[in-house]
Amino acid sequence: MKALPSQGLESPSIPTASPLLIVYIF
């Protein structure tokens, strides 16, 4: 699960999806 948020944060394509995914997972 750590790999998902890591890639999202590094990915500039969807910066809004990274925080949303992290909050949704938790």
C-alpha cells in the first residue's frame, strides 16, 4: 500500500489524486 501513495506523490500528473487516495485508503 505504501507504493501507491509514493507513486502518487511523485506523479505530477495527478497531484490531487495522491492525497485523496491516501485519505480514502485510511
